[in-house]
Amino acid sequence: EQLTLGDRVDSAERVKLPVKLGVALLKDRQGRIDLDIPITGSLEDPQFKIGKLVWRAVLNTMEKALLSPFASVGGLFEPRGERAFVSFVVGTSTTGAEQSAALRSFEAEIAQRPDLVVELRGEWDPVADRRAIAEAQLAALLDAFAARADSSDLSAISDPEDRILVDAYRRAFSGPLVGTSTVIGVFARAASRPWSPALEEPPWHGSSPEQLRRTWIDAIVVPQPLMDQVARARAETVQDALLGPGRIAPQRVFIVRGRAGGAGVSLGLDVR
């Protein structure tokens, strides 16, 4: 109860563990470490010392907690060694329902351990996230072209590629817009029809809708700053979830620079 640590001592017998973190993992909100530790030995043995056995058992428990610290706070997320991982919907800063529930439980666990601090590192998947973002950008692009096809003066569009796309839409489609896949199909059908002499034939002439879709997605460049923004937004989503109930002080949850890794947030635990 109310275990505190003294100054660091250089000794051959010192424990080679981050003891301060281990104590923070084992303590509850009242500062107690409550462990059920079975001890066996003979009181007739002059070498038998209860205190020594107790501390050995405590250190063994602490070592297990340090090897997998997130198992000590509920085992709520995918373990990654000494860290854990919160998954997000690819290309977004949105968690699924299961991960949102886990974050609420995690917040309650951390609130009970006032000495712990949480490090958040937003991550992005170089393949899955980039493709999902490119698909979203393509959907927005096609919606924009569909709207322009109904309202723009073709001669006033200066970009030749814009004119090709708007002209293709106008000549192939006259009904209401029904989603991205419909527009892609429209452009693919338009690509097989005769073109205006004033417009060059596009490189995707005659492509199927799926071929056209893949070609456009592959051609979209997702800049690195956008990936950094996604990583930061993910970390902020987790930070908001942990600080929202108001039981954890803001200085106990901090964000570090994002990196490539996976579609989510890497969690780390330390002590203040």
C-alpha cells in the first residue's frame, strides 16, 4: 500500500526492469497493489525467508506485466509486443463499433491507474489507406464532373481532359446520376462511341468499367502530407475518446509523430 521508490542505486543485485512503470501497472486508484501470491517453504529451514519469496513473486508478476503491459489493462486491443494497436476503417479516421467500445473500456482502466501516461502514434497503411483515399477522391471527381455536365458550357472548359470527360458524360447519359459505378460505366460506354473531331481520343478508349476504374485510381497521386493528416486525425480520435469523460488529465495522453505501419493508432504506456 502506497509503495514508493527511492533513488536509483548501482548494485549487482538491482532489478533490471523499468520498476516505476511496473508499479504503475500494478497499482490501483487507491495506491494499492493487491496480489494473491501462494508461497511454500519450511519454517524449520534457516534459509527460508518470507519477505524474499514475496518480493520474488512480486517481481515475477511485474515482469509479466511489463512484457505485455496492455494485458494488464484489459487486453482490449491487438497486442504488438509492448504496445497495442487500435484499428480504423481504411482511408479514414473512423473506428468501428468494436474498437470504439474497447476505447471506452480502456479509458476506464487507465483512469484507475493515475501514474500511467498513454502515447498515441497515428499510422497509415501505404497500400490500403492510399487506395481507399484514391477511391474516395475518384468518387468526388466523378460526382463533380456529373454536376458540371448538366450546367457547364463545354466551350468554356479550358482543360482538354475536363472537356473530354464532360462531353463523354453528356453524350452517353441523360438521366439522373446513380452512384460512382454508374458514372464509370457511362464513361466506359462513351469511350466506345465516335468522338468529336475537336477532341483527342482518350487513352482509356474502349475500356471496360472496371478497367477504367482501376486505371483512374492508379493514376491518382495521394500526397504524403495527406497521409500524415490521416495519421494525426486517427491519433486525435483516440485522444478525444480517452479525454472525453474527463477522468484522465490531458497531460496523461499525448500524441507523437505518425508513421507508415497499419490503418490505426499504436498505443504505448509509460509513467509521468
